Amino acid sequence: MGCVVSILHFLFLLWLVNLAWRFLIAPLFLGEEAAPRRAVGRERYLRLLMPLLAKIAKANGRVSEREIDRVEAIFRSLGLSEAERRMAARVFSESKDAPGRFDAAAHELARAVGDFELRVVTFQYLVLVAAADGAVSDAERAMLARAAAIFGIPAPLAAQLFAQLTGRGPHPGGGRAEPRREPHSRAEDLALLGLPPSAAEADIKKAYRQKVKELHPDRLQAQGLPQAMLRQASERMAAINAAYARLMGKA
């Protein structure tokens, strides 16, 4: 009997040590990568996304039919079930007239979504809704700029995403929209990797390896992301590959 009790005590202590390592010691000494990544659930993500879409859709005082159509298109791209669509539509409808502020909703999503690429996808959805009427107002541009900052998206990357989705530039923070100019600048290529203009070659290689890991199809499929997001991730990876080749002088 004593032997069994000793084994149980040992197993319990082993479990406690494992918990301490995973949640306290490893994150403290080995950085965030050693900590287990918390994935936001599908329903939770929708409940966080809808208030943002509703607030930016109503930035000009009313939600237009084109903006509603764009939100419905996002529902379809996410492959929502009928129950999920009804829930998302209800949250959107309730949020557009609720007193809550856009920035507070953006901060709430940023806290819940630790995955940088999912925050990038969220920013893209905001741009699509803002541009649904064929133009992006100053109020919508200001909201997009704040969302990018809250989500931790570098300004050059936000500018690229905005230009790609609207066919116009520059950064959504303000200023006249003009046709996007080519070729890509070094700052733009670094922004795709989430790096500042001062990044060194070692930083570029490290960031590229991290992006390859984050955007690997197997990893994304394991998180249960819909096909629309998988396609977006594939497009992002293609753009990152091209940027990396240019930065390393291989293009």
C-alpha cells in the first residue's frame, strides 16, 4: 500500500512540475514561443469580430446595403453554418447601435487573439467593409489606422494590405488616395515580415523562419481555420517568399 501511495505522490509532483514549467518557468526564461499558444475559439472570434465590422460599417452614420452585402460575403467566405450565421448577424445588428467604442472592441480582440496572422486577417475584413461603398471616408481611414496600431500591424504592412484590397494607397491613416506605385521598397518588404526598416540580415532570416512556421498549412488546418483563411494565408506566404527573395538578393 505504501508503495502505491508513493507512486501516486510522485505522479502528482510530476504533474505539478510540468504545469510550473509550461506556464511559469518556460515562458519566463525561454520566451513566448515556449508557452502554449492559446487559440481563440471559432464562436469567440465571431463575437469579437462582429462589433468591429458593425462599428466601421456605421462610421458614416448608417450601414449601407453594400456594407451589409460585404459582411454577408465575409460570412460565406468563412463557411459559417446557419446557426453561426444567425448568431453573427445578431451580434452585428446589436453592435452597430450599441454605445461601445470601436477602439475598446479592437483592444478586446487583440487581447484574445494571440496569433498575429489572424489579426492581419481581421484587419483585412475591416478594410473590405470600409471600402464596400467604393470609397473609404476619413473616419473609416482613421479607424483602420487605429485598428492596425492596436493589432500590432506595422504601418507599411497596413498600407500594403489597404492598397491590395482597395487598389489605392497610401496608409489608411489619412491623406489622398493615389494609385499604388511599384516596385516594392525595402521598407515594404521588411513590413511583410513584421520588421522595422533598420532590421539586419539575421533579423530577416529569423523572422522569415517564424513566418514559414506560422503560415504552414498543416498548422493552420490543425486550428480549424476555414478554407477562405487558408487561401489568404497561402497568398500571404507567397508575398512573404517574394519579399524575402528580394531582401536577400535572390529575386
